Amino acid sequence: MLEEKNNLKAWLYLSPALVLLAVFTFYPLFNAFYLVFLKDFNYLLREFDGYTLLGNFSYVVRNPNFKQAMINTFFIVFVSVPVSVMIALFVSVALNSIKKLQGFFQTIYFLPYVTNAIAVGMAFAFIFHQDYGLINTFLGWFNVNPINWVGTGASWGNAMFSLLVYTIWGGLAFKIMIFLSGLQSIDKQYYDAARVDSTPRRRVFTKITVPLLSPMILYIVITSFIGAFKAYATVVGMFGVGLGPAGNPKSMITMVALVYDALEHTGSIGAISEAAAASIILFSITLLFTIIQMWVSKKRVHY
Amino acid sequence: MENSIKIDKVSRRNKIIAKVFVYFFLVLFAVIILIPFYWMVLTSVKSMQDLTVTPPILFLPFDRWRLDNFQSALNAAPYLIFMRNTVIVSFLSTVGTIFTTIFAAFAFSRLNFKGRDTLFMILLSSMMIPGEMFVITNFITVSDLGWLGSNNVSQTYGDALKALSLPFMTSIFYIFFLRQTFRQIPNELYYAAKVDGTSDFKYLWRIMVPIAKPTIITIIILNAMGTWNAYIWPNLVTDNVNFRLVTNGLRTAYNQLSGQVIYNEQMAAALIVTLPLLIVFFLLKKYIMRGVSRSGIKG
Amino acid sequence: MEIKLQNLTKVFQAKDKTETIAVNSLDITIPAGKLIGLLGPSGCGKSTTLYMIAGLLKPTEGKIFFGDEDVTEKAPEDRGIGLVFQNYALYPHMTVRQNIMFPLENLKVPKAEAMVRAQEMADLVGIGELMDRKPKQLSGGQQQRVAIARALVKKPRVLLLDEPLSNLDARLRLQTREEIKRIQRETGITTIFVTHDQEEAMSISDEIVLMEVGFKRQVGIPQDVYDMPENLFSAKFLGTPPINLFEGSIKEGKVTLFGGVIEKTKAKDIESCWIGIRPEGFLVDKEGPLELHIDMVETIGRDTSLVIKDEKNNTRSFRVIVDSSNRILPGDKVKFSVKPSKLFLFDKVTGEKLG
């Protein structure tokens, strides 16, 4: 009957999903922690030379690209997330304040979500083209000389700026969507009460909207941080597998790229373990940030 | 009295100014969002002559639009084959995902079994782990299964399809998402069905699945879109150009680091890849936007 | 079909292993062809009892008989029951017709026959013209009828209704409860329904079963239970406005309240007991033993409701209903006698009736 446990039946229903998850999610998870302790693992022959505690981690850290990857990733995370969250917040508040054409604007703002990161990355690369790009044309109207954003030999700063613009553009759709649905669920009576008290607009925003939206903001910030730490397809879209402007390859390398770089050379000894070490470092950093944010938000989020 | 009318007039004028400002801001923002698409389309129809002009032409009269860039893009790489591959892989992984998800979500929402909550918590917390940790071992797994080909045997099409779709035939997130929908179905419906002698299996397919149809459609669309946009995994497990999916096919077709990049052809190719996605979006806008806003899915 | 519950007990175990006894050794016999109301406050175990009869919950102890057949271990679908839920539980994606036909599908009734039976049942409950609508397009009352039709279409031996009227507005409730009564009479099916609303239970039940915290408190014809409450709970639960309770005593066979002897009784002397008097149990009587100080007067049509402060306890007041032909004003002192049939004595500890 109803409250009876249906153990056998339940596991039967779960089995297709669980078998796939066991093979492609849980086993790989544990295996990553195994691979990382193998010394000089030869993937092709499946041989290794004993175990090492930190050897593979130190390989990753000593990798000439590691420092660059850390710098780039942190730059992307700490610039693109706050900027795009702020923009998304303002846009969704503005969007929520109108009635006419709201659906129309919402649809347009959602477009970046459904597009292909590689294809649009290519478009952005061309927007930042030195001679035929839109950005330099625009700057030309203000008598700014053409800047080499992403072309051959472009500087780190210029390339990073272009990448950030693309990253922020790409991340807005999802955030606006979530904020807007959050705003629409806020009870109108708070705003009516504020109007009765003739509260100025800015105070309404900071004292009512933001606090009531804070669970959504927290959710967005956490997911965006995790997402930004995993930046990769955007870089490939804009700069190709060279991960940087021509003449300056790997200058836009990210943490995730370290993992895939190692996987590209599975033939070389230790590469797999190095990839595992890089992925564990990535995981640890995202986990740490998530925990910190949860901890901070406990005091700041109003439910 | 006089005064209050005056204040009223002033405040109404301020309101109108504010409204105008808001709409101006929203239009400006819409333009910013649309620029990359516009630039992609504009570039893809420019002839070489129109392309290599400084400053670039921002508005191209229709009579100067060239469609031959699309022809040369299709000649440069087999996009139709990429699309066929993508459609097949989407279909396989979506069918797999739907079945595994429906069954698992049913077990989690409707059946009582030992360890249900513990198992669910384990699944939920594993959603936090970055996929990069799985990719390494999954790569080894599909290679051990012989699906990547070996030194003397090259990868077959069937192997490639398996390697591309099998790891994506289930998703913890979709299980969670569908379970939420299933749980909103009142228990009484289940009791009523039980009193009438309906089996669990029949109840699932005749009652729960039809009621959860909008969510299931959302899952189907998002999953298919995910395949269309997949880059990393297809790039790892396919070598043969004919086995590629659209996204990695596009990237490998235009991967020159330097030298002469043919931008108009490249943008035509990018448009070929982007357009089907946009068409699907406009046709099924309702399901996609509602699904995303309700669940906060990052595709 | 007579239904017999024997020592029926249900114990729920929470995650932390604490146990709650939802239904406690229930012994009830429900006569065939009658409409029985299971009545009690929320949490009294009435729905649990209904679900055990339906087979959706398994009794911890005890047995359930349908006629001579022990159905305790039987699956819901093998018991031959129809169940109507509080929220109707109609399948939202199916039309009315598909909803009503769904139970027949499981019984493998041929489609043509199922169509005919569904139509018959829909006509019986008066929704014959709404067969192609979806539940969402129907009013609450219509949905209720569809649910009843769906429950009846497989010709069950017993019809079970869980709070059938509580989701309807007041006017529909009145109409629907007559409808349920009519359908039950026409089909002659043994029907049990659960409700927390005494008026609902009193108005349509042939018999009511009064429950509290898992125990059966009283069984009987509604008016009998009202007129002859066997215990304090029965007396308190039935009646609007509720019965007035006073602390009093019995001395030498006399019941004393506020210093006046209001009634003689055969009950043994007791220092302190509950005296329950229904609001309509007071009679304006110049010779009466009770002199009361009227606080407030509300005249509503036929009746006048008097609010009177309890002399012993100033924070409490009680209510008396008298015929509105009595002209009484606030502040008046009025003498009353008490109708013996409206006065009940209860033990302070056990709540059992005295005398």
C-alpha cells in the first residue's frame, strides 16, 4: 500500500539513470582523485612509476601557462561577474517598470542565451577587428586611432578587454531572465506602501528591490562565479584553439584550458594526471568561493 | 489647492520624462544586444570589395548583398553533414535523457524507498562539481570501449555517435527539474488512480507525463540546444571531419591563427550554425524562456 | 454492503521514531445502504480511517470487513470502492468523459460499453452535457460531480467521500449536499464521508460517527447525538452556538448553579462537575431559580441571543437563546429556569456523562 517501501521497484526505475551516472559521473570523480596520485602515468601503456602525493599538482603549478591561466581566470571572474550582475539588475528593473513592449524587449535580451558561443565569439572577434571592426569605427568618430584589440600581436590588456566585453554580453541574458522573474514575484503592495510614504526612486531600489531580490542575486552570483571560473568556449570562440591573438598565443589561457591542453597530449607521460590535478585545483577554488559566498550571504540575504 | 495642482502637473511631467528615459535606455540596450547578430549578418553578405573598406560599411543596400559567401562556406566544410550529425546526436541523447529522467524523477517524487533522501542529496551536491573533472576519465572510458578507434583501426561512424551521445543520456539537473514538476501533482491523483487499480507504470505515462508535458518539452529543447552548442567533448572524441558536430566543425574550419582570414565566409558559416538555433528559439520561445526563468538552468 | 471495522488501529512513525496513534482501536459497524458521516476536528483520525477503508493505508492492527469478506489485506482496486477527494483529483489533461472512463479502462471494459456507462453516470449526477470539457473549464460544483461520477462508474460496493463539500462556496455546498443525498438514495450504495463540519454531517447523514484524537466518541442518528451526548466532547463538538459549560456541584441529587438549584438528578453527589446547558435550554421564567444579569442583546429574526457574564469568572461569558417575543434589554436582571432535556452533567476527569 501507499506508505510501503517499494525498494526493488524504485531501484528499477532509477537504474537507467544511475548506471549512466555511475559510469560517466561518479566513477570519473573518484578516478580523478586516483589519477592525480600516479607518478609518470603513461596513458597509452597504462603504466606508472609508483605514487606521488603532490607531484602532479606541482607539475601543473610549474607549467609556464599556469600563472597566466590563474591571472586570466580571476580577471574574468572578478570583472565580468560584478559588471554583468549590475547591468542585468538595472536592465531588469527598468524592464519591469514598463508594460508596453516588455515581452518584446525580454525576447531580444534573451537572444545571447540561445546562441552558439563559438559562432558569436567569431562575430565579436570581427567586431574588434582593427581595420574593419565596429568598435574602432565607433571610436574613430571621437578621433581615436584604431586600436589593435585582437589582431596579430595584440596586447594582453586589449585582448582581455575584448574577451570581457564578449563574456559580459553573453552572460546577461540568463541573469536578466532570473532577475525579471524575481522582480515579478515581489508583491506590489511593498511598492504601493513606498509610494504612499513618497519614498524616492533610488531609496525604493536600494531599500526594497535589492533586499527582496537578494536570494535571486545570491543565486545568480554563485552560479555566475562558478560559470566564469570555467570560462573556455568564449576564449576559443574569439581566439581559436591558440587561446590568444596571433603572435601572442596562450595569453588568454584559462584554468579549464589547462585541463583540455593536457588532454590534447594524452600521449605524453603524465599528461592525464596533470589534467586531473588541474581539474581538482579548479574544483577546489570554485568550492572555496561557493562556501565563502554562502557564508557571507547568511548575514546579508533577506529571505 | 492651486499648489497641489501645480505639484501634480510637475510630477506628471517628471513621470513622462522618466518613462521616456527608461524606454530610451531599453532600446539602447537592445541595440547593444543585437549588434553582434547584425554584424554577423552584414558581414556574411558583403562582397570582398565591400568588406575591405575603411571605415567599414555599416549599412549595405540590398542590391549589393552577396550570397556566394554561403556557397563558399559550405564548400569549405561540410556543414550539412555536421548538421546531420548534430541532429542525430541530439536525438539520441535527448531520447536517452528523457527516458532516464522520467523514470528517475518518478522514483524520487512518487516511490518510497530506503535511502531516497540520501541518494537525492548526493546527486544534488554532485551538480556543483565542474564537468572538467569527469571529462578526463570519460575520455579514457570511451577510448577503452574502442569508440575512438585505435592505432590501426579508425573510428567508425557508429562509434562516434556512441561516444558523442552516451555520456549525455542522463542529467542530474533535469532529474531535479522534472522531480519538482512531478511533486506539484497532487497526491490525490495518485490515490484516485490506485483505487481504480492503475499500475505505477501506467500512472506515470498516462497521468504524470501528460501533466508535466511543458517541463518535458523544455528539457527536450534545452538538451537539444546543448548538443548544438557542445564544443569541448565533440572536439575530444572526434577526429574525422565527417563525424564532427556543428560547433567544433565551425571552429576547426576557421582556426587560422594568422594570415588571411576570409571574414565574410567565416561569418556566413557562423550564421549557418546560428540560424537553426534562432529559428528553434522563435518557434518555441514560450517553452525555452519559461523553462529557464522557472528553473534557472544554465544550458 | 455492511462495513465492519474491528479494533482498527493506525500508528504513524515519524523519521525520528516517535509514534503517533492516529486511529485507536476503532470498532464500528456501518449498516448497508446508509450514508454515514465520519465527523471530528482536524487530526481526529477520520481521514486516516477513510483511507484505511479505501486500502490506501494499511492498518497497524485490526480488521476491516465488507459484508463477511475480510478485505484488510486487499489492494484498493480489489475492494470495489469509489473514492472522491476533497480537491476532486480530476486528471487535468483529460476531458470529463476520459476522466469518468479511466477507471473502466483498468477493468478492461470494452470501449463502447464504457462510453455508455460513463454517459449514464454523468446524466445521473447531472453533468451529461459537459462531457467534452476539461476540468479547468468547470465550476467547483461541476468538478465535484465529475469526481462522484468517476467514483461510481465502476459500480463500487462502497462510496467514500473525503471532505466532499469543503472546497465549495456556501450556496453550492447546500445544493451539493442535497445532490449527494439524492445520488446515494438513488443508487442505494453504502456511503461513508468524512467532514469536520457538523452542520454538513448532521444535515445529510443517516448516522454520524464522532471521533476525537483517534477514538470513537459516539455513534448514532445525528439528532440523537445532539440530544443525548454521551460525553463532554460530543456535547461540546455539536451545536452552534456551542453548549455553555459551567462548573457546578451535585448535592443530595440536586444540581446547583450560581447558588440556585436548577435540576434534580439521580447522579451521585459530587463536589465539582461540568454542567452543560445548550443555549436554547434556558427558559424565561419568573419563578426560575437562576437570576442572570444581561450584558448584551442581539435579536436576529426569530431568536434573541443574550450574552451574559459568568458570575464566577468575569472574563468569561456565555450565550442564551430565547424567543424574540421576550423583550429583554441590556442591563436587565432576568430569571430563568432550565429545560431538563437540554442540561447535561459530565465528570470533570473522564468527561463521561453523569446520571
